[in-house]
Amino acid sequence: MKRSNKKYNKNRDPKYTKFYNSRDWRTLSQAYAQAKGFRCESCGQVASEVHHVKAIQTDDGWNRRLDYDNLELLCKSCHNDRHGRFKARKSHSKAF
């Protein structure tokens, strides 16, 4: 695991860390990314981050954490945009 992920996970609720490290999540997220051709569903760039449309921190989101229809494959930039991180970062437009 990357050093930044270790630092991030240290501040994350253990319930969510356990989920994101589970075999079920790793299998589902890898299959989802492969099915989407490893392309960002927002901009078309190469992507590797599977995002929960309905956040798992909500009751409904937790219940849908392994629901294929609650997932979206995003590149790092679009994933950061979805979460409102790094607002000063330049966004890119849809490539297709």
C-alpha cells in the first residue's frame, strides 16, 4: 500500500478501512474497472479509482456498497473533483 494510503487509512473509520481491504471489494472493483475498459466514466482518461456514487458513510450507501449500479470508474482528477478535493487543480474536459 502506498504511504499516502496508509496515512489516509490511519484517520479513516476502521469499518471502512476493513471494507476497502476486503476480498469482496477488491474483486468487485477490479471487475468493474475491467468492464469499463479502465476509462474514466466522466472524461475518458485512463482510470483506476472506483467511486461509490452513494457514499458508503450513509446508511443507504453502506447497504449498497457492493451494488454494481452504485459504482463509477474515475481517473484521479475526476475522483478528486467528486469529493471536492484540490479545488485549485485544473479540471479536464470530456475526451469523447
